[in-house]
Amino acid sequence: MASLVLDLQREALNTDGSVSNLLRMAYVAARKLGISDFEKWTYAELNGYKDGTDIPDYRVLNGTVKVFNPYHGWQPLRFADPKWSDRLSNRPIPDSVGKLESMLSENGTPGEFMISFIPEVERRLMDAMSPPVLQPATAISRSSVQTIIDTARNTVLEWALKLEASGVLGENMTFSEDEKKRVPAPVSPASVSYHAQNQTVIHSMQQSQVQQATADSTQTFVQAPPDLAAVLTLMSELRKQLDTLTLSPDVRGEIEADIVTVEAQAKSPKPRFALIRETMHSMRSVVEQAAGSVAGAVLLAEFTRLLS
């Protein structure tokens, strides 16, 4: 007679077979046996870890943070502070096994997959870059993704072998009451779970230098966004002190336009910090050249403080 447990073993040993199908069989067995932990795990592997929590260790992959350079393609992004590189390089993979198998089976796919950041993290990274602003992502190797699938296959195989050793076979897709009493402790695919997906919200990356790994790269700093309230106060004071600065009509017109730009961005619900900094750097240069009064010196000092 057919045995569900022996069928599980055969399916697990078939390296050409679908792990999604194997997990469906394991889900049926776990549910019939009343093994809730294993049933929950197989369900998550089949449908994805949708709530973003309790992602097993083997699904947290280490990659390389990169930015897309239109001239050189994806280039590594180097951080002076290792903690930011570590936080952004380790990425949990919540997708279903079926999706991962589909990704790996596509012909012509590159040797790595680019994992995007959640919009808030991506925006903060891009805002922190000096122009040109480049799209960041984490590159994960195909072999690392394959490891997730192999781990799932091996976990089911080990569980099926333990069931057989305990005399639990599930003939004709049915388990007797005696078999249910002999069920061994479930195999744990991961002793520790990674809680909350690493969609890191970056509140501050002060003076963390990053550089693209290319001969034509330019160096920039990923900084904490400026204090917007202080920026607005500085713009208001600068507008009041324009008459004390030695400015030509053209330069004064430019700096007045810059004030309007910075104020609009500072009041925006989604301020572009890179634009604010770039504009303020330009304004500081003007103030530095034109300042000849105490008020001008105070303005220059405030520009320096906010842009440091």
C-alpha cells in the first residue's frame, strides 16, 4: 500500500522535482498528524512569510549593497561605518518557495538578484547622495537563494526519516491513532527566527562615507537630514539680512530664488534633502564671499553648522 511518509522521502530525494510539491505533501502530513509547528512552517514556505515576522535564519541572506550607475551598471556602495553596511546587506527573503523556484528557473537571469529597499529606506538613501542620485538595492547571489530551497527540501527529508523510524508511515494517506501517538518531536528548520523584516528605517547615518566601486566614482557622504525648523529660521534671517551683504543684482536674484526653493522643500511633506543641501551649499558660498558684517558672520556660522 502507498505510504505518505515514504512518498515524502522519494519526493525529497528527487532533485529534479518541485520543492513546492514536496511542501504540499508535507503540509498534508503535518495537518493530518496534528503537528501545528510543522504545519505552520510548511504553510509559510508555500505562501510566503506575509506578516514580515518569524522569518527563519536560513532565509536571512547576506548580499552587497549596490547603486545603479547608468554608465557602469550596478556598482558596490562602500560604507566607512561597517554597521550600516551590515544592516543594509543582510536581507530576509519572505517570498514563497514557488516564487523562488520560478526566479531560479528563468533563462538568461544574471548571477544575482537585486532586492529593492522599502520606499522609505530607498528615499533616505537617495536623498543622502550628492547628485547624481542613484537607485540603491542589495545584490543577492543565485546560490544563496538556492540554499533556501535546499534547506526546505532537507528539512522535509529529515522529518520524513524520523517519522519512519518511529513507525509512522501514513498508509493510504491516513494515519492511525497509534501512529499519531508515536509521532516524534518535529524537526525545526531554524532554531532562531529573524523577527521583523530588515527593511531598515534609517533615522540617521551621520558622516558615514560611501563610495561607488568604479574608477569614475565620486565620493559622497550619507548624513542625517538637516533640522528643517532651523533651516526655515535661517532662510528667514537671511532674507532680512540681504541688504547687509555685498551682492550684485543678479546674485541677489539667484539667492532670493534659492531661499524660496529651500523654504518650499523644508515645508514639503516629502522634502528632498539632497536638493536642500545642494542649494544651501551654493548659498553658503555666496554668503562667505559677501559677508562683511557681524550679521553676515552669524549667517555663515549657521550655514556651516547645519551643513556639517
